[in-house]
Amino acid sequence: MILNKAISLIYSPGHGGEFLAWLVGQNPAFAPVQSRINNNNKWDLQNVPKFFHTAPVPLDQTGINFSTDLINIQRDHSDYVNDMHNYFKYRIEPWNKHMTIFCRINSSKGTEWQHRLHNKKLDGGSAKQEILPPGGLDTNVITIDPYELLELNNINAWTQLQCDISDYFEQPIYFHNKTNTKFIEFWSKSN
């Protein structure tokens, strides 16, 4: 089974990955992702089977109807991406065009933000740092800093992400700053 276009967003649990996937999915070039929010402002994407947060399984077993013309968004907790061979086989290989985005904090202030967010959302526990992109993946791989995007709402970080996605998929992608700011402010108030 070959599918058309997708992005895989890989992030540590409790660090805003579902919200980031939802926010990116608001762009018209993406297949929209539904979500709900619990009392801790923890975002949970709807219509995505729970085994997306477990060991990778073949996409044709997920029961999801992927878009044939829009960019689909897959997201996975970094805890479950420890077997890169199976991750590549089940999450990347089936796509005609695929980009992997690893979330990685790049500053001490970002690490503090990450730990605070993790503790609020997951009631403590160990706040694991995101994994580093492994070498040897035969796919387009980029690394983003969720602190720069979600806490600082850094326009340069959003512009770079927009350019990376646009260039790879050879289609215009535009993250509207006012829209991003409004949603990020809403999200941040509870974080």
C-alpha cells in the first residue's frame, strides 16, 4: 500500500505535541486533525487509534482514511520510536512523500519550560528529552524546537518550518502569524 503525503511529528509525552500537530493541521494544505482538550489542557487528537502511541504497526491496520491529496499528519511519542527499523517500515515507507519532524529543545530556558509543562500535564514523573534524529533514514528529516514555536511563538522558527515543508512538498504552506498567536495564547493560558 503506497499512500501519498505525510509528516510524522515525534515528540516527548506531555510537551505539546498534540497541540502542535493540531495547529500545523489548520493549514489548508493539511488533512485536518480533530482534537479534544481535558481539564489539564492536555490535547488529545480524535479519530487516531491509541496504537499510534504504541509500537509501530502497519498503516493499513490503523483503520484511518488518509487523505489522498492533502498532507497527512502522524504523530508519535518519542518513547515508541526506539526501533527505527520498524518505525521506518510502518510509518515512513508506505508514503510516496514523507517528512519526519523531531521536536528537540535547544536551550536551558526551553528545558525548564518543557519540565514544567510535562509535570502539569502528566502529574510529575520523568520529563524525558526528545530523542535525536538517527542517521541513515532515507527520508526528509528536520528538527524543530517546540519552545521556540509554542512558548516564544518565534516568527523566524515558524517561517523556517513553513519553508522546510513548502520546499519538500513543493507546494505553498503558510502559517498565519495572527492565527497562530491566537491559538497559542489560548493554549498557553492553561500551561
